[in-house]
Amino acid sequence: MERVCFKLQVRPERVEDYKRAHAAVWPEMLAALRDAGWGNYSIFIDADGLVIGYFETDSLDRAQARMAATEVNARWQQASQGMFLDLEVPADQGFVVLEEVFNLDAQLEQSGLGADHA
């Protein structure tokens, strides 16, 4: 399983629009994300518009391609066009993936202190 953390920058004047859109995501978009393999997906936003997202998937490339092939994603990306700073492509294709430098579970397991050690 691939763990993906990403960042985007919402225009400060569009932060409330972004939050409203994500408070009530279209049911067909939710189903498309699930079916495309975007599991355990969360998005966080700071007051200045910094967005941090996290999801788990079998393959980032495949998950992005599956979403890009859906009609509902095209509508969602169109609806969110103009919300982001310095983004020339749809947000789900233009986010910056962050490097994971620490994972508690992985290091506990590696050190022999995994879940069954407690």
C-alpha cells in the first residue's frame, strides 16, 4: 500500500469556497474516489489556504489515472478551477507529493516493538 501525502495552495480569498465544497462532496464523486482506489483519504486546510491531503492506494499513478477517466472528476475539477495558486492542471494531477520521513508503525515494527509487543 502506497501512503501519499500532498500539498496544494488555495487562494486565500477562496478558502471558504473550498471548505464548503468539501463539506458536502457529491455522492458520485465519493464513489469514484473509492472505486479509483483513494482509501483512508483526508484533507486538512490552514487559514492561509495551505492544503495537506493524505490517502492510501495501491498505486498513485493508477489512482490518478482512474480518476482522470471519470466524468464526475472532470466536473469536480471544473467546479474547483481558479481556487488554487500557481496550478495549470487539475488539482488532482498538480498537487505536490511530500516525502515521508517518519512512520511510527514502521519504526516500531522495525525495532521489534510492534503492536503485539505491548
